[in-house]
Amino acid sequence: MARKFEVRKVFLYVVVGMVGTVGLLIAAAWFRPTPVLILPTAEHPDCLTPAEDREVLIGLGVSGGGSRAALFAAGAMEALAKIRV
């Protein structure tokens, strides 16, 4: 009986320690501002060249099977549409 009590006590200490650690990490992230870096962009970047006067077909293959992959692919396609690739 005493051995079972010691195991429960150790388990309780481990769980309380883990919950406390996670709580401290969440509190530290909550009160600390997240740095944001905004890079300047050019009005007309030099890396883009206009396409010739002909139809150009571009294929884009995306891979992934979840909602995060789909959201990432949609964001990439929107970014490509903005820079008119």
C-alpha cells in the first residue's frame, strides 16, 4: 500500500510540474511582445521582366493533404497573382 501511495505522489508531482512549466511558458509568451519585421518593397522590382505578346501557360503543382497545406498553397498562389508572374 505504501508503494502505491509513493507512485501516486511522484505522478502528482510530475503532472503539477509539467502544468506549471507550460503555464509559465504561456504567461511569458502572452506578456512579451512579438517582434515584427517589415521589409521595404520596390514599386517596380528589377527582377521582373514583361512577358512577350503571346499566351503563356504556367502550371503549378501543390502537394499536401491537410488544411495547413491547402492554406499555404492558396497563400502562395495569391502572392504569385499579386506580383503578376
